Amino acid sequence: METYDALLSSITPATGETRTIFDPATGEPVGQAPVHTVADLDAAVAAAAAAQPAWAAAGHEARSAALLKAADAVERSAEELARLLSREQGKPLNGPNARFEVGACAAWLRAAATTPLEPETVVDDGATRAVLHYRPIGVVGAIGPWNWPMMITVWQIGPALRMGNTVVVKPSEHTPLSVLALVKVLNEELPEGLLTVVSGGRDVGEALATHPGVGKIMFTGSTATGKAIIRSSADTVKRLTLELGGNDAGIILPDADPKAIAQDLFWGAFINTGQTCAALKRLYVPDSLYEAVCEELTAVARSMPMGIGLDENNVLGPLQNRAQYEIVTRLVDAARDAGARILTGGNPDPDQPGNFYPATLVADIENTNPLVTEEQFGPALPIIRYSTVDDAVEMANALDVGLGASVWSPNPEEARHVAARLQAGTVWINKHGAVDPRIPFGGAKQSGYGLEFGTEGLKHLGTPQIING
């Protein structure tokens, strides 16, 4: 286990071009990130391709053992990784934030290592025998986001390595240090050459998506960027797993208890200060419960301390970058100008350093307002009235995205009935955004395609092969 300073120093390049990364809470420098080039990417892909056959030949048992050791390495450096993540991304150490994210890295690595995937006998009738196997793809390109940079990187690389692939990672330009440090720790236990980070700009990401030596791209990010990756990957017919933008709806049914669900509603929306693809981003509430839900949610929101992530008392942090801060500001201001009621928040302090936007609840808002129809990706939740459940379902399904959704009711059977009508890849009951390494996860409509997690996630990191005979 290294100290924080030693870990940061170990990922600071001794030569070559670098870029200063700043703390979004304070504006202070965090460290220096390398600025890799397309030539660096070419070298990384070549090294990954050279290492891949031996890794594939090692077999599932050996690969799983290596991933379990890598999970142990993450836990040995957990506090140092969490501290770096907090400073670079902005999320607090406590709550469902930095320490939680690092812990999830270890958990998902262990899940990737231990999830069974056996050959499937498709036909065996005495005359014909056909067995389905999943073979390694080769080199996988992993392009990650800035909101959960460590955890989502592990979601990509864990199953890829388990299935016998090697991986080249391209982190977000906003949070490269976290991913560089994570991969450095993982490589303490992984065989050489399997996992490489190329920390460059947009040109490097574009080159990764078109690279003829890469067999699959895994991408988490915006729908617009996902569409660009689809187009750029076409000439090499790459396999793709795309987890794209979401604007998740939650529907509270008329029999719900506002006070009992308020805390879970809050964290469904405001986890990671709202910067989560599968966060609750628009809440539909029946007329009969509307004011009570607004009151209970406001009380919870006002009780949650926001501030610098290294302060152990805080559970909400800044927006990671100024561009996202401006998006949230624009959407809340547009809602206010249209006559919506600001229950709490909506009034950032212009003199406060950092990208802090207060937890904001917006009531009496039309379903066509931009704060509802556009993904805010920040700490602002619109609360929309509905008269009938049919109306709520229609409004929830009106957008062209469908990553997640939720239904809230003490009657599970009725909640599942409503859930089945929602156009989303996952619909949670009485919770929101609760991903699980055992349960497949993926989007509907323009929220992407392909599955992650569990046995199905492993299959998406392999090439299916039928042996017939």
C-alpha cells in the first residue's frame, strides 16, 4: 500500500506533455496528467494484441484468480484512491460517493471473476449436437465518463479481462488521474500488457473507436457521442456496448407514503450530486400526494450537507466541471422564468469557489419544460403532477431515452404492473438506480444497447461460437 502522495507521484509522467487537473470544489491543482497521442494509442493497442493470446490461453480459472488478486490490491489502496477521486471528481468521501465507489470497484471485480459461464448445449438429440461457447474478442477499447470514473472503468475492464480480452482504456479528460491510479493499482496484480491507459484528448478517443486492432468498444457517456462512435466504428464492424444518456422517470402511485419513501427518493435523484446516468431525473406525483411529497423531499434535501469532499461531514459535492454547472443553471433558470415553484435551492452563491450548485427541487412545472425534457445531470429535480396513472405512464414514456425508471408503492404487484408499461431497460420498485453486479443492466431506445453485469454481461464480452458435431 502506497501513501496518497506516493500514489499520485507514481502516475505523474516524468517526461512528455502534461496537463494540470484542478479540484472542482476549490479550484486548486490536484496533479499532472499525461497528454498521450494517437501514436501512444497505436503502441498500446499493439502491446495489448501481443499479450492477448497468452491471456486467452490461460483459461477462466487463472483469469478469475488474477482478478480476485486485483480486487485485493484495490482494497489495500482504497483510502488513497478515494482521496484522489474526491479531489479530482469532487464527490465527498462519505455517503454513496468516493469510498463507496472504490468499494464498488473491488466488488465488481470479484463478481466478474466468480460469475459462472458454462458452455450451453443447444441441441443434443442423438443425431445433432450443438454447443454454444464464448471466445475472446481480442482487444477491447474502454471509453469512460467523468461522473463515476473508477467504478465504470471496472464495469468495462473486469468482464473484458475475465473473458480473455486485453483492454486499452481512454478516460475522460476531466478525470484521468483517478483512472490512471486505479489501473496502476490493478496492474500490481495483473500480468504485464493486459491493461493500459491512454490519457489523451478527443483525437485519441476517435482513433480508438476506428482502430483496426480493436474488436470491441465499451462506452459510457452522452447519446450524441455514442452516435458518433457507432458511425466511426462501422468500417471495422466493431462490437459495441453503449450506455448512453438517460432521463429517468419515477412514478409515485397514489397509495404511497411520502414520508416513508422521501429518503430513498432523494438519494435516487441526488446520488453523486445528481451526476449519474441512471439517477431519478423527473418525478411524477399524483395530485392527492403532491404537496406532501414536496414537503417531505424538501425537508430531506435541506438536511444534506454540501461542501468540499475531503470534509468528512459532507455528502453532496460540486458539479465536476463548469460546463455541467452552466447546464444546470440554465435549466433551473428556465423553469423559474416559466413560473415553476422553487421549493429549495436554485440560488448558487456566485462568490463561492468551486462548481457548487445547491440541491434544488422544482414544483408546479410543466412536463414540456426543458428541465423535464432535457437531462440535467446535476442536483435539480423537477416534480410533475399527474391526475391518472395512465397520464403518468404516458408522460414517462414520452422521451426518446429509456435507461432506467422506478415505481413507488407499498403494493408490489400493482407496482410491477405499472413497471411493465414503462419503456426503460431497468425499472426499480421502491428504489432507483440500485445496480447489482449479478443483474444485467442496459438501456432502451436512445439510451444505448448491449448489456453489462452478470452472465449476460460476460457474454457481451465474448464472440459466440457454435460447435456443431
